[in-house]
Amino acid sequence: MVKEIADGIVLNPDVKFGKPIIKGTRVPVDLVVGKIAGGMTFEEIMTEYDLTKDQILAALRYAASLVAEEKLAYV
């Protein structure tokens, strides 16, 4: 059962162990964010993983929303 958890981001227990993936693909959000953090350009990611710019942006928006909700405990 596929569940959309954010615009363009889904969970599918049968794909990538249920990790968040880009809708219509098997590409995990963390992979895309990691590739950008590692210095890949949007164009390189689009070519290597057959994604659109909008799909990459959806992954970044989802990751940003997770960080925005994170609560840190200060020591």
C-alpha cells in the first residue's frame, strides 16, 4: 500500500524497506539529499536517476520539513 506523506513523496513498504521515496520512482529521498550535499548538480542527479527538477525539489522540501520539526535537547 503506497501512502503519500508529502507532495511528491511516498512510502511503499515494498520499496527500499519503506523509506520515503520520490513518487513514481524507487529513488529514496535521502539519496537525493545526500547527492546534493556531496556536490552533485541538479542536472547530474536528473540524468543519473531519471528525475525532474520538480522531483528533486520535492525531496528537498520534504527533508527541510523534517529538520524544521526536529526538537533538540540542550545539555
